[in-house]
Amino acid sequence: MKTLVLYHSLTGNTKKVAQAIAKSKNADLKSIDEEFDLSAYECVIFGFYVDKGFFVSKTENVAKNIKNKTMGIFFTLGAEPDGEHAKECEKKAIQYFTKLNNNVKATFCCQGAIDPKVIEQMKKMAEKMGEKAIHPITPERKARWQKASTHPDENDLKNAVLAFENL
């Protein structure tokens, strides 16, 4: 079965995971910004970064064309990979691709460093909104940002490879 690892990465987190998976599967590796022919593949392992709860429109413009494939899905996000936010993103992704008649066989979520521009935007919004801020800048939030900055790490890459081992 010919496999494509297809990804969209903004800061390099998702690309790093995609490279590890592709290498382990001896699969073709393509960014959504490159040319590729989906009809040449029976299996697509699709990776994206989460922005505001799901993927960005540029990612969706490619994702909507993945149909009737055996699939794996992976994504990176700044939040905890075992938290509710990650679980919701995984559920959305599975539903999205299942509606396109894909057979989703494996998923993987990994924490990734948050784009410094996003952190600056959050700080400015919190400062502007004061106590009414949806995402106040707390010591806990700063600690999460610091923890996320160390990911994806070698353990994350090993777990990504294991997640798609039997696909």
C-alpha cells in the first residue's frame, strides 16, 4: 500500500512529527504547499496544527480533497495532548474525514511550541480586556507555554511512530 504523509506546519512542529512518521513508514512526505497527486496513494497520514480549535482554511482547502482513503491523522497544539481541547480536536478531525468516506485507522496528538506571535497576541488581548479576558495570563498559563516550548521532543516523535506502526 503506497502511503503519503501530508502535512501543514507553521512553526515546524508538525513538520518534525511528519518527518519522523514518513521515515518510519518509508512513505512519501509532502507539505500541502507542494505538488502531489492523491490518486497515487491508498493511504494518507494527514498532519496539521490546531488554530482556534481546528485547522486553518488553507489546511481545509487540501483536506476536503482527501476522500476514500485509509487514513491516519496527527496534529500538534499548544495545549496538553491528553486534555479536553485535544480530545475535541481529535473527535472533529475523525468526523471530518469520516464524512469524506475515509477509513480513519489511527490518530496521534502531540504538544508543540506555540508561535511567539500568538503568545504576544494573547498577552495584548489580556492586557486590553483586563479582568474580562477570556484567557488571562496566569502563572499556570505561562508554565504551559514554557512546557509546550520543549515539544515535540524525542519521546513525542517515538510515540508518533508507534501510533502509525500498524497502519
